[in-house]
Amino acid sequence: MSRFTTFILFNIFAYFAYWAIDRLFTLFGWYSNPKLGEDLMVMPTNSDIWLIVINVIFSTTIAYYLLHKIKETYRL
């Protein structure tokens, strides 16, 4: 698999993992304001920033794991 293909797949996996985790955080109501991310006038609090950092770490880890499993399964 070329480096460009690997880069694109990693970013696609990370995007969908981030989206799913963000929807989960919104469903549980963990963000301070439900309009966070939709309205530019809403400022995130410290707890919102920590949730975003946790989301980035989890989504990056999930994307790396999925990409590794694809490479391992298909021996690319």
C-alpha cells in the first residue's frame, strides 16, 4: 500500500471515529452547551477542551489500530 493511500485511509478512519465519539459525548450530554461546534459564538469550557483532547486521542488510536489490522490481514 502506498504512503498516500495509507494517509488517506488513516484520515478517513480517524474522521469517522471522531464523529462517532463526538455523537456519543453529545448523547450523554457531557458538553457544557449543546450548540458547541455548531455556533462560533459558543466558547468551550475547560471540561469541553478535555473531552475534545480525549476524543482526538481515542480516534487516533482507533484509526491506527484499524489501519494496522488491514495491513496485517491483507499483508500490504
